[in-house]
Amino acid sequence: MKPPYELTAEILQSVTHISEKIGAVNASFLTNASPKLRKQNQIKTIHSSLQIEGNTLTQDQMTAVLENKKVMGPSKDILEVQNALAVYSVLTDFKFADAKSFLKAHKMLMTDLIAKPGTYRKEGVGIVKGSAVQHVAPPAANVPFLMNDLFDYLKNDAELVLIKSCVFHYEMEFIHPFGDGNGRMGRLWQTVILLSRYPLFQFLPFETLIAQNQNAYYQVLALCDKEGKSTRFIAYMLHLIDDALAHLLNNAVSVNMTQVDRLSHFCSLKKKSFTRKDYLQVFKQISSASASRDLKEGIVLGLFTRTGDKRSTTYQLVATG
């Protein structure tokens, strides 16, 4: 059965914006992203996901764990990081619509942290916030067939991957199939689902945005529980993904780009009129001199025209086709 949700105008607009940004990123640098960038974003993702669950290690400490350096901290926190690093190092090996692959990921993530990692819970469970019970999960006896239904939904090729990833994330949190590790598995598996269609998500630590406003994350989950559908959560997660892509484009897009790559990407933004300062806002990691050289080359190639002089110089994008 298809989980309950509605495709609102807000959701469809977010899908359009995300698709446009994915195209812009793919046209620029991520197909040749450096191992350093992969490592940085992997650490950001793991730090954010575990921080939500109460892990106290910093990004620097997690980097030290990755590099097999000695780290001072709670042994449980260090083990959580070691397990997460092992899982994220083989992220592309998981099959997003396969329950066995899902359970394998949980086993790797929770080994030596709980009694029976990689198996569905056998007891009832509720989520308590303060002194109030916020959510009572379905009976343990229902978990296997509820999860099987959810994986069947993932196999529906007619549904957009962006939507499926959000729906799975919410529904898995609602089912709460494990005794522990549900939150980190929901976020992890959304990434696995997105990776099945968009490889760039291994470079996109959108979980950082969740960690920055955990209250909003839990509030929207609670609202969806009350309404009996995941519509609000889909809209919320798509906004986060859109914001993460915008951040990537605005702050890191020049990491591995050549001059030709930068000019191609800038033209794709279709800014009809701009200054060198506007160009530097897109490529924040290059110098003013590099920006001037790029723009000069753009004029030579017939991509731009120029009016004014020195500080008053304004460039115009040459219309094509």
C-alpha cells in the first residue's frame, strides 16, 4: 500500500528547485570531486547525525578517529563514530529497496552498542519527551510486515526518488522498527535512497541543517503523527535538501573547477547583467585576480559583453539559441 501523503504545490515547487540545482551542481564539479571533499562532507554528515542522538565528539575528534588517532572521550561515543564511519565508507554498496541490506546497515551502525543489532525489535516502544509520551510505535508483531510494505513502496518506479526518500524517512521513524538507532537509520537510509538516483548526495551533508534546528525536525514528525500522513515532513525535508544544495553551490562549487568549468556554470545561472563582485559571490574560493581573468576570457569566448570601466564595469550575458 502507498503510504498516506499529498503532493502539494509547495512540494512540487521544491522538487523543481532541487532538480534545477542538481543540474547546476552536476554541470560543475561533483563528477570529479576530490577525496578531501568526500572526507569533509562524510565527517559533517556523521557528526550531525550522531550529535542529534547526543554524541559529544567534535568534528575534529571524529576526523582523528577516521585517521586512527587517539581520541579522549566517552568510549560509547567513539564506538558510535567508528561504526558510522564503517557504514558511510560503503554507502553505495547498500541496496535502497532491500530489507536485508537495510538490516545489515543497522547491524554495522549499532554493533556493540545494543544487544541484537540488525534485527527488528520484539518489544513495544514509545518515545517520551520530558514527562509526556510523544509517540507510541506500532506493536512489535506488526513491524516485519509494515517494513516489508514500506520496501515494496520503494520499488515503485513511478514515484519520484526525492519524494520516496522523504516518505521512507518519516514512515520508518513512525514504525520505529529497532530498539535503538531509529533516528540515525532514518537519516542514513534517506541518503541511500537519494544516492540510487543522484550520486552527488554523497557530497551533500544535509543532516547538518537538521542538527542546527532539531526542534523543528521533531515538531514536524509529531505533526505528521497527529495528521496521519507525511505531507508536512516531505515539504520540510525537501526545503532542507534545497537549502543544502544552495549552500553547496554558493560556497563550494569552485573547489575543483577549471576556468572553463566556472564560466560554463556561471552562464547556466542566466544572470543577464552582473559585476565582478557578483561573479565572486558565486565562486567565493577564487581570488579577485582569477575572477578578472575568467571574465576577460568570457569576453574573448563571446559569452559576455562589457560596459563601463574599472569599478563601474558591468557585464552582460550573451543570449544563445
